[in-house]
Amino acid sequence: MNADLHCHSTASDGELAPRELFSQAVAAGVELLALTDHDTVAGFVELRAALAQQPASSCRLVSGVELSTVWNKHGVHVVGLDIDESAGPMREALARQYQVRMDRARRIAEKLARGGMAGAWDGAMALAGGAAPCRPHFAAWLVQRGYCQSSGQAFDRYLSNRKMAGINHNWPTLEEAVAWVVDAGGVAVLAHPENYSLTRARLRALTADFVAAGGRAIELAGLGKTPAVAQSLEQLCREYALAASVGSDYHGAHMSWKRLGCTRSIPADIVPIWDLFQ
């Protein structure tokens, strides 16, 4: 199955509106799509309503969200798939996450203003288009205003941890986020484990804690990762009896190495996550 279970729209920090993203996924041959915006289901709700007004598609839409969490002082993301986004605990959780994101955005803007770059709040809000501003929105504003030449430079100079506008995150624990997904009837996925710069021992410890909290799947390595990294994550699935999820982590054309529908094949001896969907 051509599945893409991790991508982003303008409801968080993606370039495409939900309907446009879905259309491009269909054009790419995606058969199963989850829109997993950061700490919000607004894009999914909008897209589901739009699809209800048109003929059935060759691509099935699955509910999803990507939750920001902290594990042992490391930022870690948990993707929740096949969730009931209307469940009380999930609604409360996402309201909390929204407030954390807004508070963080205000603090980033204040730090940039103190550094002589006034107007970041209004600029990032305009670029976010109604969503909670994310660091990529501030990076884009810094490029627009000529303070940086690229988004990467904006992060390197100002927005990354320990930089001038870096902010300590007040995210929930890994265990809390997994519980929100489980309470919403969904499947909790450890998102892109290869991105956390953890040693193999630390990654095993993270996986063990994730499983103990109720996590049931790992996202396999993206196509751009080395065979060794891919095999390592596949082995974690086997060792901890976890299902495998796949996703492009698509944000837009500016990340040309992440394309909708371009995901890794799941080995035959590992359970695909869609077998767990209700």
C-alpha cells in the first residue's frame, strides 16, 4: 500500500492548504493519507468536511496529529493516528498545546525585538495565517526582512536551542502525550526516531519508555536515510513487537527531499500500522 501517514498543511507549518495537499497526495498515488499537523487537528477537520462534499477518492483519509513532547530533556514527537479528535481528553490536550505554542511564539518575538528586530510577532502571525506561529514562520519573516539569507541561517543564528531567540519548551511528557492518543482511541507512533541525535542505547531507552506508556508503533526511516539507519529502526520494531508506520514528513516544495507518497516499504515480517486501525 502506498501510505503517507505524516505530513503537514497550513494548519501548522506546511506550505499547502489541506485540500491542496490532499489533491497532490492523490496525484502522487497515495492510497492512505494522514494529515498530522503539529498539535492541531484543524486541518484534518477542514479536509474531512471538504471531502464529504465530493465523490469518493482513491485515497482514504485517516485522522492524525503530531504532538510535541519532552523525554529526558529531549524534544520528541508522538504521532497519533486513527484518533477520535472530538474526545474530551484530546480536545483539552490540544487546547493546552495551542496555548504553549502561542506563549512560546510571544517569547520568541520579544527576544527578537530586544535584539533589534521589531515586528516579528505581527510578521509571524501573518505568515501563520491563523495557525499558532511556529519557528519556521519566524524564520521566514527573518528572511523576508533581510536579517537572514535562508531559513537554515535563521535557525543557526537565532531560533535554535541556546541561540538568542531559543526557548525552553514547556511541552508535556512523552507519557502524557501517549496517554492522550490512547484515550482518544488512536495508535501512538514514535515519530522519526532517527532525528533525535540519540545514541543507540538512549534510543532503546526511549523506545522502552514509549512502549511502557502505551505506544504501539515506530515510524520507519525516511527514504533519504542510510540503509544502516533504516535497518536499525526496523530491528527496534521486531525487538519491541511494534508495528511500523511510514510518512514523508512533507512540509512543502522547499524541502525537496521530502515528497508526498515517497516512503519506505515495510518488511513482510513487521506489522503495518494500518492493521491496527479500527
